[in-house]
Amino acid sequence: MPHKSWPLTNFRPHSNITTCSRFTRAPREEHVFLRQPGEDEAAAMLRVLAMDEKQVFARRKALCKLRDDMNRRAQGLLEGYIRQALGT
């Protein structure tokens, strides 16, 4: 019987993520809403709120996929380390 795995990443797709461009190595622009130069987080969120719903949900969908991909990779690594430690 498959077990329910705990999520290993903490991206929450129900919240919009805004970031400065210098912090976009893990989630890329397809996953987050980049703040414009000189724009604070509140202004960025207001800009996102004014965006078309399809644009917002496309990023959320991409972020969910990234989270799931990262969790699968991390789970595979952890399972491999556990097997190695147990000698199986």
C-alpha cells in the first residue's frame, strides 16, 4: 500500500510569490512574479491583483509542478540515502 509522503518543499501555490530578480535561481520567472526595479512587495502584489486571472493561475500551476518535481527528486534522494545506510 503506497504511503502518503510529506511535502519536502514549502512552496504554497495558494499564495502569490513576488521576488527580486536576484533571487530567482530556484523558482524562475515562470513560477513567480518579479518585482520591477524600485517596486516594493506591496506595489508588486497590487500589480499582480490587476493581472488577468489566466496569467495568475498559469504561474500557480507552474509553481505546483515545480514543487511536485522537487519533492519527487528529494524523495528519491532520501530513499537512496536510507537504502545505502541500511545496506539494502
